[in-house]
Amino acid sequence: MGMEETNATSESGANSPPVTDGNQESQGPVTQKAPVRFGWVVGVMVRCMLNIWGVILFLRLSKITSEAGILLMWLIILMSTVVTSVTALSVSAIATNGRVVSGGAYFMISRSLGPEIGGPIGVVFSFANALACALNTVGFAEEVQALLKDFDVVMVDEVNDIRIIGVITVTLLLLISLAGMEWESKAQILFFIVLLVSFTNYFVGTFLPPTQEKQAQGIFGYRSEIFIENLMPDWRGPNSNFFQMFAIFFPSATGILSGVNICGDLKDPTSAIPKGTLMAIFFTTLSYLAISVTVASCAVRDASGNITDILTGNITDILTGNITDGCVGLGCKYGWNFTQCIETQSCKYGLANSLKISGFYYLITAGVFAASLSSALGFLVSAPKVFQCLCKDNLYPYIGFFAKGYGKNNEPLRAYLLCFVIAVAFILIAELNTIAALISNFFLCSYGLINFSCFHASITNSPGWRPAFHYYSKWTALFGAVVSVVLMLLFTWWAALTTFGIIVFLFGYVNYNKPKVNWGSSVQAGTYNMALSYSVSLSGVEDHVKNFRPQCLVLTGPPNQRPALVDFVGSFTKHISLMICGDIIMVSLPLSIIIIIISGVRHNKPRPSHASGLGKLKPNTLVLGFKANWRESSPEIQIDILLLLFLLLLTLKADDISDKGCSDQITTVFQNDQGKKTIDVYWVADDGGLTLLVPYLLTRRKRWRRSKVRVFIVGDEQNMEEGRNEMLALLKRFRLDFNDVIVMTDSERRPQGMFFFSIMPVNANYSMALFDFSSLWLSTVYCFLCFLPRSLPVPQSVCPSALYMAWLDTLTCSLHCPAVLIRGNQQNVLTFYCQ
């Protein structure tokens, strides 16, 4: 609230005419006024006290004390102080961990817990400030209506008069806000002085001998009998209880964030915010305790206000009870008979109804005006500012309209109008108790999240969490958060659940849209800590076949150059497993060094997993694309990569399965809905189950869910049905819903002529351009014997590269692309056992 007028002073200086010297030939530099900086007294303590001393103090404190009694009233005050004090400690820690320029609770929570939590609380906190404006305006309207009633002035009726006065008042406050707040700091001091005079007037009034008119209203001065009578509660009405009174009183404890809202305009925020906020809580708590006990020691609960209710007779008869037979209430001991209004529940005065103790009546009225108007104006200014900060962050759609500022102070005129509409809507309720209960709910929600922000930032041990204020504890912050949530449910459970529902909905929206902001929140630090902790704990867990996941190292090079490979692997690893995109850097080395390296690779077999992953989060499956133009380039490099196998291998062979649209965004067939297509699995040999696991993982995805899986197995015509039934039984035991099994009986057919044509040299520079066909045939026979028991053959050192590539090309020549060649190492990745 104070930030706006400070900026106004600074900017007005910026617009001042330049100061020149008469001896200068040219215009000198512009002399600007130094920005106004507030100390902890005016900038924080006074502002907080003015917002804490609200309309509840004058209009509802006596009633709450009457129903709760002095003891429970003190408990309510002290419990409120605990919540606000713990929150003040958390606020001090967060506010001194970096400069809070504007936005109040929203800015602190969003920058601490992230936009997912900050966005919802920004909406709730802005709404709470708008409701607080309505609350104080209604309190002011009630006082004006009572004042007019004393002069027999009634416009319509009691309720509608409050509505009319309230709407007129909030409209005038809106016009003042739109006109500018340069005078606001001095006005706050004026309001503060009026309130201090009003308090002095009250305490003086408790010591003055009560007049007959005051006695008719139930005021008899300090009496021990009255004090004892008012110690215990006197609940009235079906909904009157401890927590209902607590909910009505709690708005009197809010306002502790007023200093934080102008953090950027304080001389020393590090000391001003903690000192000013805590001192404001201390002094206001003392005032509430003193006023509640003194008012309950001077006045009875019920009085008629009629002078005619005085008992007649001499004082002896009154004291001996000779003329008090049938008289009800403590007033009988002091010569007043309020029996009729007590029995008919029509008493208009007394502690439980309407009571004003003062030395001079109209000074109390001035105090009500000062408290209600200063608070209403403050909330009317702060609510649009907070909402403007939220709108500028662009977390929600359609609210950017309210982010626009006008004038030299960047005033949120549109947000002012929105706050005005909300305030008017609740002013029309014209029921102070109802509005107070709703405000308690929203402010408790804000306080709970502030405390949780401090706790969460503390437990993450982030190096960026370095608050200059050290007198806080993460456990007291957690206590404050839990107490705030519990009180929300105890105050008004349906309002609390509604608030939780709104926050969950707004949280889900922001979490789903993932706004492009990075505020270095404690949630990010917590995520890092959790990932690190789980990774370390996972290192001590032995691998089990039931928990096997294909964690893939995909040799994509730059991922955007091989999108099909990335999309395919992502189809069965996203959200359930690990995919690491890798690249092989080609360097120019002398031929002798290359030969030495290749020799070392073939004999020592270093594993790529040694260079990637973290603990158990390391690749166990190698994925690479099939080099379609292997005839035009040297295939030795790809063959040598295959020799680095460490567990499992997937090779993807694809035709042109990518498409580049108008937006230069490459799309692949794996990004589309596959519909009712067929996935054919050729289970040539038992490789541990990877060949069956990958299709199963694919069909769990939404894009592949309607696809049908067919399993092809090797067999002979004599035992075809028996082999098929065995495979179906095996699939059933593995709980794989693959019901279409086909037996291949021609697996031993000799390769066609194209196989030999494939290995013929087609490039003059090809390293295998000249070779002995007899040697080639012997190598082919040897490699065939080596490849026979495996699904995807592993190249042998004696096997020529061209021969191996031709072999793979021939295996998939008649298949519809994309085709995947899979080879396990006989380590089981599927099991049908429970342990």
C-alpha cells in the first residue's frame, strides 16, 4: 500500500524541470528527488497496527467477549497471536531472502514454492483483500447507520441503509484510489493518532463514574461481581460456539503483511520487517487483552437502555432484596431491573448487544471511522496491486487484461474496478459476521502457505536459501501451517473445503500448462534432493527380473537429426524408464592409431554404460538406427559399435517415416495414432524375453492400444500345432495378451540371389572391393553357423563387415518398415513367478 505513494514521489521528481545554472551554456543534468524510504516504525509497525485494528475491535469485541467469557476470549486472542507471530517469523525469513518488490504474499509464495502454488494463492489472497475491504466498509456503514438512527434518520430500513451507505463509501474510496495516494502516508499517521486518542478516551471512560444513562445501558464501572460473572462463556444461538467466535474475531489479527507489501520502500527491510511486524503484533495483542478484560469488568451482558427500568425504593431495600423478587440478571444488585428484555431476548444494550464505553461518546465514533476507513482503503489498494502482479506473470488465461497499468505510478485501474465490483457484491450481504468468517478462511489459507513455504525452503537445504533473519525455525513454520489448516476446517468447514477445491483446480491448471517461468523455487530444490536421495538408495537394491525396465542408450547423434529413433524409443520408455541420447564423435587419427583402438575394442570390449547414467539409472539397452546406405560408406564403424554390446540391442530399420511440415517441425510415424495395425514379432530364439517385452510396452500406450500383436515362431509341419499350443501357454504364463501365434516352417530355406548381390562391391573405394569368393563363401558358412541360434546375430571378428550388413539387410528385406532387430543376451527380463 505504501509502495505506490513512494513510487509516486520518486517519479514526480523524475518529471521535474531540469535545474540549470545561469553561467552554463547548455542545460545541466536533471536533479531528481531521492526516493522516500520508510523506517520500521512508520513503514511497518504503524501500517500493520492500523490494519490489525479493524472494525471488529469496536463493533464486535464486546459481543465476542460476552459470549466466550473472559477466559476463552483471552484464549482466542492468544491463539490468534500464535498464528500471526509464527507467520510473521516465516514472513521475515522469506522477505529477507531476497527483495520483495510488490505482490505481497503472492510474490513470496510463488517465488518460493513455484507458480503451481503461487498462482492459486495469488487468486485467493487478492480475493481475501477485496473481502477485507468489504468487511471494513460494512463496519463503517453500520456505525453511520446507528448514528443516523440516533437522530431518527432512516432511508429505507436498517439492512438496506447499511447497503446504501456501504456502496456510497466504497465508491468514494475507489475515487480516492484512482485520484492518487501521495497523501496516504500522512493520512495513515492521522488515522493512527485518532485511534490512539480513541483508546485513551475508552480507558478514561472505564474509570469515570457511570451516569444514570450509562447504567441503563449496563455500564456500572469496575465491579468484582461483573468480572466473575463474565469469566465463563454464555453461548447464544444454535450456531454460537468457541470456533464461531474465533472465526469472527480472527480478521482482527490480520494485517501483518502490510509492511511486506512495501518492502522495496523501506530503509532497511532486513531489520524493519521483523522488528516492525512483531512489535505491531505485540502492542495490538496487549490492547486486545486489556480492552476485553476491562470491558467485561465494567458492564453486564444485557441491558434495556430504558431509564424507567430503575428499581424504586431505598438502597437498603434494594441491597436486602426486598424489592428484587422476580428480578433477573446481575443488574438487580445495582438497582436496575432488566428482566423483561432478558426474558424476551430484546435487550439492545449491554456487553452482548451494543456497548460503547467512553469519556466522550463521539471520540469512539471517530475511532470506528478511522479504523474502518483506513483498513478499507488499505485493502482496496493492496488487492489490485497483488492481482496486477499475478496478471503480469500470465499464469492464467484472460486475466492479462487486468495487468495493464496507467499513469506515472502504473496504477492498475482495471484491477481497481474488479476489486470494487467484488467488494460491492459482499457489501450487499450487509452481514458483518458472515463476511468476517469468510475472510478468516482465506487469510488462514494464505498464512498456512506462507508458513509451509518457509518450512519447505528450509528442509531442501538449497544454497540459495540464505535469509538475513535467523530467528525462525522450520518446525515452528510447519506448526503454523498445520494450525492454519486445522483452524480453517474448524471455523467454516464448507468454506475451507471450497477453498481447497479452488486451490486444487488452479494448481492443476498451472501444473498442466507448465508456464515458462523459472523462479528458482524450493520445489525445484526439493525435486533435486529427492532424485539424489532415491538414486543413492536405489544403488543398494539388487536387480530383479520383475522390476526390469529397458533403459536405453540411443545413438541418435543430435536428437533432432534422428527424430524417428527418438520417438520410437520414447513410445515404450516415456514415464516408465530411461532414455539417454548419445553421439559418437568422429575424429581424424592416423591409421596406425585407429588399428590399435579397433583392436582394443574387439578384445577388451569397453561398455558405453561406463560413460553414461547414474548408479542404477544407467543404460542396459543399446538402440541404434540401421544404416540404409551402408553400401556407399564404410560399415566397419557401425560393426565396431555393435561389438560394444553390454546387455541388449535394438536396431531400427526404417524407410522414409518422417515428414517436415510447414512449421519446420519434423513429425514421424511414431507420433501418430497407430489405429488397428499389426505388430509382428518373430521369436526365432529365446533371448530372455526382450523381443516380447518391447511390443507389450508399446501396446500399453494410447497410440498403440488398438494394435494387434502376432507372434511368429520357428517350427516344422509335423509338430506345428504342438509348438503353437506351447507358445500360447508360455504367453499366458507371462500374462501377455498375445493370442495370435503363427508357426513358420520355411526358416531353413537358403538365401536368395539378392543376398550375394548385396555383398558385391558397388563402390570403387569400398575396402572389400577385391576379395576371394572362395574365402567369402567359407566366411558365410562360418557366420551362418555362428548366427544360427540367435535372433539378431552378433558380428564376429572373422566376419567381414559387408557380409554382416548384407545379412541384416536380407533378414528384413520383405518386411514392412519400420522393422526392429532385437537381441538379448539370454538374461531373463520376463518372469511368471511371484518372487
